[in-house]
Amino acid sequence: MERLRTEFALPAFPQFDYEAAKAAWRSYPGLSFERIQEIECHYKDAQAHMGFRLERVFKRIASIARRKLPFLSFVLDFVRASRMHRILLVAVKRFK
């Protein structure tokens, strides 16, 4: 890096200040405060639904099973194609 700087007469690259960057960070840069609150409210509502959480758990389990037990890929593909996981989610909603 130093060689490039000297060959092309570039100024020194500024040091990165992690603490300053951390203090200035905000989620959803460029959006108004009201819009950020609205997005976070929708996200919290989606997170609160049992079906959404179960679907995420099913996806994680399927991902782990594909890595650890590749011979189960056929079964997982069948479950996804037949939409069996949707049937489970509908059944869970009845217990609410």
C-alpha cells in the first residue's frame, strides 16, 4: 500500500475510527424517523406470528439436514413440493 501511495503521489489513507463509525451508524439510512418506525413496527408484527417463526425454523432445520444428512434431500424436496409445511402451519394456527 505504501508503495502505491509513493509511486502515484497519493495522500495517506485516513485511519478508520471504529468508535466514530459505530456512533454514527443508523439503520435504514436516508429514511425519515416516522418511516423507520413504521418499518420496525411491521417487522415486529411479522415476528410475532407463530406461523412465520415456524416457517423460519423449518427452513433452518432443512438447511442443517441438507448439510449433515445429504441423503434426506429427496425427502425435503418432496415436502417442499407438496406444501406439507403449509399444512402444518395451518394446523398450528388452530391451537392459538
